[in-house]
Amino acid sequence: MNPVFSRLRFILVETSRAGNIGAAARAMKTMGFADLVLVNPRFPEALADPEAVAFASGAQDVLAAARIVGSMAEALDGINFAAAVSARLREFSPPVWTPRAFAEHVAGQGDLRAALIFGNERFGLPNQIVEQCNVLINIPANPDYSSLNLAQALQVLAYECRVAEGTPAVESAIGFHGDAASLEQVEGMFGHLEQALVAIDFLDADNPKKLMPRLKRLFARTQLETEEVNILRGIARQILKARQP
């Protein structure tokens, strides 16, 4: 089984402060992680910024190996289990997990290539990104003051994942596990399914309301496998074929 240290990516979205990027790199290195990706940081040369280098404090190698990308699709390339980290719960979020539940799940399944996604320091993550994820992680904190800065939140998750790597996760009751579907495969399935639902007049394309977010939340609880995605797309394909004149 591949260790969690080689299978977990940390993604920072539209980070505003260079110091937070450096502090995040430091938090990662202290727990043994190195895969860092930035999505559209809000200033040029974010990884080489003097403040980022100073706050990295010995983790400059993590900064040097980090990548800057222009979209979530690029950031999630190769990932088949994504978790949004947010203090704010959403009406149509995927299942809400604790950091420990996430850590034990990922550490216990060697085929998972997972990502933890952290939003902008002020605005957090947009709903569109949260809804694409398998789970939403909410860090238990003082309800009267639950404010964690970016590096602190990342440190909590990295610590839990390090601890979980040394302890076995709870075994699933399902005897066979297929390959977990990638985020790209799941999004493609939802697009195909939406076309089929429109074709049979179950979904009004001009007034979709909240059907697709609810379906995404439903399927997020299942952790779809590649074969299951293919089955669902096959059903959608037959529906569309049957509706053709």
C-alpha cells in the first residue's frame, strides 16, 4: 500500500498573502508532505515572494517543488477523492466529515489519490468548488471563535493524516473495491445524466432549481467507482438514444 504521504495533495485557491503560502509549506513539511498546488494566487511570483520564503522557514524545498495552475481541473488532475476544507457549512454540500474521519479513510485505502482544498483567507471556497468535492471537512472548534488561519487549518489536517498513517482505518463491510472514479469522470457523468433527465422532461433546463446539486450530494456519499460511473453513463446513453426521433 502506498503511504498517504505520496498520495495526498494540498491545494490552495486564490491565496491572498504570500506569508500564508510559506507557512502552509512549513506545516506540510513538518508532517512529511510535499505535494503543494496553488490555483490563481492573487499576486505574481507567489512561490518566490520573500515573505513566502521567510515564512517557509526551512521548507523552501516544498515551495520550489510547488506548482501554480490556472484552474481547479488542472489542480485536481489525477485526483479521485477531493475534500473541501471550510468553517462554513453549505445547504447543498457533500457529506460533512471531521479531519480524523478523512485521515483514516484516505490512509486506509492505498488506491486513493486525495486532495485537500483550502480557499481564500477572506472569502473561503465558492460553492461551485465545494459541490464538486466528495466531502466537506469542518474542523471542530470553539463555536464562539472558530477562526483558524490557513496554515493552522492545514496543520490540523496534515497532523491527522500523519497519525492515521500509523493506525489502521476501520475496515469496510464491502469485500471488493474497484478503482475510485476521478473527479473528471464523475463530472462527466453528471453532465451526461443531466442531458438524459432533460430529454425525459424530468429536469427543466430553463428552471433546474436544485435537482443537480441534490444529486451530486447523494452520489458524493457513495464514493463512486469507475465501473459505477460507466454504468450510470450507459443508462444515460440509452435514455438519450430512446428519445431520438
